[in-house]
Amino acid sequence: MASEFPTNDVKALWQNQKPKEVRMSVDDIRERADRDRERVRRRTVIGSAASYLVIAYFVLMFFVVPNVIGRIGSCVTIVACAYMAYQLHSRRGEALSGPPTGSAGIRAYRAELERQRDFHCGWWLWSRLLIFFPSVLLFIGGFALSYPQLAKGLGAIAAVMVGLTILAVPLNRREARRYQHRIDELDALEK
């Protein structure tokens, strides 16, 4: 069945479409900002607690693993977790101390959205993955050298680590797109 419109008409129709109007009140923006602030606060608390627990575990493992490779892996993992905790604390809502009011509040909310988007993509994401993933594998390798009877189980743990690291990329990119969508909505409101 042939198309109803000639190709040029469809192209012209598409190009002449009016952009979808985004209607959001200041209260809607304030509500979203509050929800985002709570999400970031929760992420920071949970992520920090997890980082500190992992640091405590690897400090203990430093004294348990008898070989140098495992100890180096422990030390680098401790540094990686400290770096993750730093990222969590440095990337949390410093621009949004209160509810967004007026154009200055909307600009602050937009800056916060940009910070959160950047946390989930680009340098911030890859630096977390590239420091943490190899350090844990180095520790697992050192541990397996010290306790060869556990090598099979440690190999399974390493495989899970690889899978989780691969899964982290699309999940973080999806979160970055979600923040970008909110930024685009704010931009549409300003026009």
C-alpha cells in the first residue's frame, strides 16, 4: 500500500510541527526538586555506607591475605571505595539548598540536574568503574593465589563482578538520560 503523503509532504509536515508545549507550574518544579533532592540524599547515604563497609572489609582482608598481590588489591580497593565516597559527597545537591523559587531557583535546580547527569555519565562514571573494577579483580587474584582451593568460587565472584560492571554502564546512562530529559523540560519552560 502506497503512502498517503508524498515523501516531500511528510518531511515538510514533520519539519513544521510545533514543539510539544511543556506546562509545569513552579509548584511542580518545586515538587520535582524535592523528590530529586531526597533521591540524591538517599543515594548518598546508602552509597557512603556501602563504601565504608567495603573499606572496613578490605582493611581486614589486608591482614588476612598473606601475599603481596592480595594486599596491593586490598589497598587499591580501599582507595577506590574512598574515591567513590568522595564522588558521592562532592556530587550531591550543593546548588539546591532550598526549594527553587523564581528564575534563580530554577537555574539552581537546572545546575543540580546537570551535576546529577554528569555523575551518571562521562568522566565521573568511567573513573569509578576503571578504578574499582581492576582493584577488586587484583584482590581476587591475590586471594586465589593464597588459597588455591577457593579458586573456583573466586572465579565465580570475578564473573559476577564483570557482569555487574557491564550492567552498571547502561543503568547509569539511562539515569543520565532521565536527568537530561528534565533539563530539556526546564529549557522548554524558559522559551
